[in-house]
Amino acid sequence: MKSIRTALDRTLRLMRDDLTGGVEDSTLISTLTGAKVVLIGDARNLSSHAAQCAYITAALLMARSGHAVYLAAPDVPLLGQQPPLTGNRLVGALMGIGNDLLPGIGFCAGMPPGDAGLAVIFGDSLSRYRAHRAIGVNAGAWRAHLGPARQTERWAENDWPCGALAAGALASVEAFKVAIHGLRRLAKDTPLFDSLFAFTDRVSVEVAPFDSPRATELGRFDCVSGGAIINSALYVLSRLPGVNGRGRVIEPEAADLSNLNRYPLLRRSASGQGKAQILKSLMPPRLELRAVPRRYEGGQIVGLGEFAPSVLVGVDDIPTRWRVQQESPSWLGIGATTHWAAMASYHERGLGCACCLHPRDDPATVPIPTIAFVSFFAGLKLASYFVRACGGERFRTAEQYTYLSPLRPEHIWRSPVAVRPDCPLCQNAGIRAE
């Protein structure tokens, strides 16, 4: 129990936000591990890279939240890159990694005995199942769809994975809701609990506009942090067909058991290894990463040798974001989370900067509560901003900042970032508020 409790620590902290005090860890853990989910796909619907991205992402995110996941799918050949999986068959690769995630959590092949709490149907896959609830997922290149199980069409997108990754993540959110509904009697505020954790029956989530460029030439870039959000962003980027780029990961720490609940590229057997080195080892051949095992203190983006025109930041520490902005990268993307919310922004010269968006420090004194799908959505949005910038897209400034709670994906807030008249970084750069 101690090891699974350590692995789920951040998730248990987050669950307590909405529950009365005094709930035992064992109660929360048994609630998560007692959620039984079956992922249903047939060979026709799982015969593309994008569909397999959705299936694998759903399975991994659910497992990282402690759920019992059943893989009701044929063992079709794997298509494209799917780190951290190894092997060349879909079910076989998932079964192989299942025992290397959270302690005591693994995957099961086939249909579950008895009724599942949730059945997830990929495309129009046909299967008999017994479940208290069933949903269907599908995706286009940049858009994810979730709806009734029997009203979906054949899996739509073949190659581009971003919409599919969001679809897999949406399914994992609904699995968590199945679990936490068992704690409704312990809610601090029952109406708020019911609103926050209500099932989503139908939703379409736009990761990016449909005509966004599908860029795979990423150039040179730096990642400040090797934590959950950068893990998630690199999970996305590594799945782009034919991706090519050279990056660095600036991260001093080693991975540990408490990271397993939200690092999508981390296997339990890699605990104790440097986070940056783990990420370097998992990238496809033409996406080269250099591990920089030191803490970012400012000045390193230029000072480490090769200037990186693009920087992706995934740290919780707000002053670190300011220090990166002070180095004036040509493009800066920031991903962040707070409790049930994920957010991301991009910053270029002439637009509101990282200090305009986060003008005050908010130092954390305790480990920040979070869960797999929240960190994943922040990384997915950060990666999508970056890909579009690499494709030369001139952004619609109305979507410079994105804020969403994956629990309520029907409500996504997008906005520009205004240049603050009192922003010291913009004043030093000669940028004025309009």
C-alpha cells in the first residue's frame, strides 16, 4: 500500500480538494483502483497511427490514475512511434509496459468479468460489452470527439495524432469520473461536486484550428524542466509522423515513484535515473535531445553554447518563467497547471510576455496536487502551439492563452495577453501597452 500511495500522492491530494476532511488514503486508493474500464477497438478502427495514439493514451492515462484497464482489441501491428512502449504489437506492447507503471497496476487483455464501470468504443468498433456507462471517441487531425457509443463513425484521422491524443485523454477523464462518483457521499459541497464531476455525454474539443499547419520540422529548441508538462509535450511531439528536430532538456532531478501518476513517458523501472536522460533515450531517431542535468538559473539558453530560438517551459516556479523571458527567445511557450485546470500560452515580440501573464509570484509550500489528464492537456496544448509556430503560422492573438478544466471540456477559455503598462520586461524591451 505504501508504494502505490507514494505513486498516487499528487492525485490523492487533488481529490481531497472536494472531499470532507479525514478521508483515509486507503479509501481514496480503493476508489481509484476499483474503477473498471474496458477499451474496445477492432482491427478496422485501430489500423492507423492516429487511432492507436488515442487507444494507447487512454490506456496509459487511466493506468496512471490507478484504474483497472481491460484491452478489448486485436493485437494489431503498431504503426509509428509510441514511446515509452516497446515491441511491435498494440496489445502486446501495452501488456508489456503495464507491469512497469504504478505498483500493483497492470493491464488485462480481453473483456472484464462482470460489468465494467465504463466502456470506451473507438470509432464504430463492434463488440458486445457489459458496462454501466459507454462512450464513443473519434478524432480529426486537430479535433477530438466524445459522444454516445453507438453514434460514432469509423475512425476518421489516419496520421496526424493531435486530435486523437486529446480523444484518448477525454476518455481518461470520464474514467476518473466513474471512480470519484463513488465518493459523492463524502463531498464537501454536494452541488459543486455534482457540477464538477458530471459525466460529459457529448463534446468536441479543438486542439487547434482545422487549417493549422502540420509541421514536423521543429528546428532547435530548449525545454526548461523535464517534469510532467514537458513529458507530455514530448510525448506529443515524438508521435508526429516524420518529426525532425534538435532540442535540449534542462532538468537537474532524477525521477522517482511520485512522478509515475502524471509523467506519460516514465516507466517505474526508470526511477532513480535523471529525468532529462530518460527523455533523451525515448525520442525517435530524428528528434535528438541533449540532456542538461542542471537547474535553470537564467542565462543558460544562450550560455550553454548553442542558442535555441524556441523555448518550451513547464515549471511551476513563476520567477523561472520570467528569467526565461528575459533571455528574449524568438518564441516562448509555457504550460502550467493548477488543481483541476490546465493552461498554456505563447509569447513573441510585440505580444504580452510571461511577466504580463503572471505578474506576481505564487510560491508553493507543499507538493502541487495534480492528476495525469490535467498535466497531459497542458502539455498537449503547449506542443500544439509549438508545432504551429514551427509551421510559420501567424497566430490569432485572441488565442494566445488557453485555460481549461478537462473535467468540463465544453468550456475552454481563450484570450490575448495584454501588455501591462507596469511590466518591467516589456519596458526594458521597448514594448508599450496599447
